[in-house]
Amino acid sequence: MADLVKIRAGVFIGGLHWLPAVRDPETGVTFEYAGDAREFTPHAVNTGRSQIEQEVVVDFARRKLFAYADTGLTAVKQTSADGKAQITRDKASVDGVRVEDEAWEAMTVSFTMRASVANPLRPGAPAVDYLLRVTVDGEDGSVEITGSHDGFPCFEFYKQVDFGEFQLLYSHDYRAAGDTPAAMDGGMEYHFERKL
């Protein structure tokens, strides 16, 4: 029997310190948004290297869910036409990172993990979205997950049973898929199912 099962989600801009610069043709200002300068790992929590972090701990002994959410620091470098650069930083609200629909049965629990978080430095920017429907079995710690997410940036979802090693449930790398920040606009393009 599993006492504790942890589901960890991370959203990050992989491998880059700065995204390619975009120039505003009207003002001549060049905008460069910071990346997270990391790759896939379940150990990036509380390092400031993720755009979104979410974790749900399922405690079967107490029959309770414990949830954690955070957003990383967003930075943009604005370079004016005369070459003067300024870096602005802000942190998005965690209001869009939620756990819902908690339902317990004898030895299982199901719940929904969702995130919808927009760039705090760009008014009207599309949000990064994911939606996970999760069922955890307390008998063996197995997890069934059905999920959807945007094409940008990188997404990673892990499970951990009773403080053991983290196991990868699913990952998406926008670089391998050929996606760009434009993939945040509109509906969630990617869908997956996994049992582990």
C-alpha cells in the first residue's frame, strides 16, 4: 500500500537564457523575454527556473490532498532604437493554478490539476494552459492521467510514491515539436493518456 503519492507539474522555457528578440516596427523597441535556462528534471521546484510549478500530495493515511503552486519570475529586456536597454521583472499570480473536483473512493482518489497563467509583463498575452485529470490508486501507488496542454513552452509531469524516485509521467518539448510562443494562443493542441 502507498501512503503518500506526489504529482508534480512543471512548465518552463527550456534551454534558453533569452528567447529570440522581437522588434516592434512602430516604436523600434526590441523585446527579449528570459527563458528558464534548464532542461527536464523533477528537482527544479523552488529554484526559480520554472514559469509554473504545481504539486499535489495525496495522503492516503489522512485521506487528504495537499496542494502547492508557484510561478517563476518573468523578465523582459527592452532595447530602444538608440541602444539603451532596460530589464523589467514581475511574477504572475498563482490564481490560475488550481486543484479541483476532488473525489475519494475506498482506495482511490481522483482530482483535476489545471493552470492558466499569462505573462504579467505583456497585457493581453495568451495564457499558458494545461489540464490534467488524475486518478491515484492507494493499493500500489499507480497513477492514471489524462491531460491536455498548449504547444509552448516545455511541460513535465512526474509522480513519486512514498519518497522514492520521481518517475516521468509525460513531457513535451516545444523545440522538438517545432512549436513557438504563438502556440499559447487558442485551444490546447496536445492531448495524452498515461498509466504508471
